[in-house]
Amino acid sequence: MTTHYRLACPVCGRIYEDDHYLLSCPSGCNGLLRSVYDAVRLQVRDAPGLFRYKDWLPAGGTLPTDAAPVCYRSVGLAEAIGLTNLWIVFSGYWPARGAYVTSGSFKEFEAYPTVVRLREHGGGIIVVASAGNTARAFAQVSSETGQPVIIVVPAGAQSRISTTRPAEQLLLVTVDGDYTDAIHLGSLLSTIPGVVSEGGAKNIARRDGMGVVVLEGTRTIGRIPDWYVQGVGSGTGGIAAWEAGIRLCADGRWGNTLPRLYLVQNQPFIPMVNAWQQGRHTLIPDEDMPDPERSITAVFADVLTNRSPPYAVAGGVADALEATHGRMGSATTTDAIRASALIEETEGIDPDPAAAVAVAGLINAVHEGTIMRDDCVLLSITGGGYRLVRDRIVKKPDIVLEKDYSESEVIVLVTGWVSRYA
Ligand SMILES: *Cc1c(COP(=O)(O)O)cnc(C)c1O
Ligand SMILES: [Zn+2]
């Protein structure tokens, strides 16, 4: 068991050992447990990829990988949008810049430490229900490490699940339905003994893994930035940035002011923007996301369409915005498409649609005067470089389910597969 961190509950204040992949406070509080690391001063380790930040990751060991964020000062985009101190932290595949995130997004920073954390806390088979980047990240990590993973996706998203190596320990289940149906099946499968749900925003390995973008950015810039800009669906990356900021402030070498969060959603699906702009710390589904089915189909970046983000929970997005004096912003699909072309033209890389939404939101924030010309801005290009990845192997589904599938039959099938690894 690793002992370089404990878990703190933001509600009752109790401190716990992470003795069995804890996802919530054993006292039953409704809050996100946060990791508290022994190392107050960050030491960058001689370890593979993002594991260079292992002092602040809930993993004792490492895995071989080159995946890590890369930060540089923008010239082209900065000029185009009128900023003098814009830094891009890129989480994707771009060998010319030293970026080797082969699944193409910062979700891979979550997947690696999650696999290590699970192995160090009882082990098991991870089940992930996702419509895209998270699933591909876990598929890639499975293909590279042999970690058995079950992925459940809506049938329409099947072609997004690809790896650069054969994924032999991956079980891909497609279900005729949408993301909500995939989540339902994912939680059903997590009841099979030996199968563990990765945990989403509650998983400290997910948040601290995403937090490395802020660590890399701050070290490259030489200070904590004034703003951290990201496109959000769940907002977990925003929470992660806040938590990384807290640790950086305690370290003290890069300043002691938290980066202000500027989190962007894609119109017309903007529940957290609506809630925050009305000064609410809770979401009211009917008001904040009216007609979600329709608005979800109208966005450019569908990874940003989470219907139950960890917004109101203690230690969640609303708390992160409040603590950092943050803002929520939005961008239309038209703006995002234009921003995508602008990034290609000025920076020379194809961005994930969610990163284009972040840039479109940043442009709006500069126009409105929320973000000022000389502010130090860390822009998270959360994914991209898909076109540069060669030889993708699209995973064939192992189990294809129709709408009216029998739950008990699926359990039997998946249990059979699981028993190979028990
Ligand atoms: C998941 C994702 C996001 C949104 O992340 P949050 O969980 O909302 O912080 C942004 N960009 C990309 C590329 C993603 O895959
Ligand atoms: Zn508690």
C-alpha cells in the first residue's frame, strides 16, 4: 500500500487512509474526497511521462508511458486573439512538440494513475461507460499495460474506440441506445465480483491525473497563471485545476494566488453556465438544461454534454469557481468551428472539438473584457493531433446488445470473461 498521501473529506474534515480504492467518505458525507500529499514541495521525478509528478499522484508505482502534457508560449493564436501572455498546455499527440498522448486527450492522464491506484488497492477489472475520449484512453492504457478493462459504449460511438496496439485484455460492449443507457449497463456490470467502476469525478486518480496539466503549465511559465481556461462537460478538469492550484500555492515557489478558472460550455447545452450565472450552487435540470435531447444534438463537442456534472457536491465545480473567483463562459457551435480552424491555422494542430470550444470561449472573454490583454492565461488544449496518429486499430465489439437485451444474460457473458482474470 502506498503511504505518501491521505484522503480528506471536505464535509466532516476526517482524514482516511486510502485502504481500498475509496471513492467517498466512509461516514456517508456528500463530498469529493481530496488527496493530501506528504510532499508539500513538488519534486519532479525521473519517471515515465506524467509519472514525473508522482509525488502528487495517488500511485506509488509507475507504468511505462510517454504520455504527458506539453506547455509552450503561444505566438500565433495569442496575436490573433489579442493576448500578450498566452500559454498553451497541449494534451494530445504532436511528436514535433514532444507530445505523445496516443489516445489524443487528457483523459489518458486519468487512466494511467487509475490503473496503478487500483492495482495497489486490491486490484480488479475496471469498467468504464463513456461515449468517447475516456473510453479510448482506458482502451489505450489497457493495450499498453495488459490491464483488463470493460468498456461500455452506445453503439453509435463504437468506431471511436481504437488503440495503437492490439487490445487483447479489452472487452467492448455496445448497447443500442445513448450515453445514459451505457452508464446504466456500466453500473450493472460493476456489481459483478472483481469488477470495479473507475469512479468518475470521485476518483482522486482521475482528478490528480488531470491536474498535471496545471503543474506542467505552471512550471513552464514559471508562475501560477492568472487564468486556467478549459472546455467542460463534467467540470472535473476544473476541480482538478483548483486542487493542483492549492498544492502549488502551499509549495509557494510559483506564487500563492490560485489560478482563476474560466470554464466553457458549448451552447445550447450549458447547464453549469446557467446555474453559475444565476448565482446558484445547485443545478435545476428543468431550468438549466431544458430539452436536453435536442440541445445535446446541437453541440459541436459532445464530450461536453454531461447531464449530471459534480457541480453542487462539496468540493465540486461550484466550490472550485467560488474559491478561485472563477467564471463560466459559453460558445456557440459556429464560434467553436471557427475557433477550430483558427487553432489549425495559427498553431498548426487539429484540436479536439472541446478544445475549440475553450478557445471560442476565451475569445468571447477577451471581447467582454473579463480576461485582459496582458493577463497570464493558461489555455488547456485538452485533446488533439488525431490526424497525426497512424495505424489506429478500431476495436471490434465483443458483445453487441439490442435495446431489449436481457440483463441476466449479459451478466453471465461478462462474468465468464471476468473469470479468465480472477
Ligand atoms: C472530457 C473532455 C473535456 C471535459 O473535461 P471535464 O471532465 O469536463 O473537465 C474537455 N476536453 C476533452 C478533449 C475531453 O475529452
Ligand atoms: Zn465526511
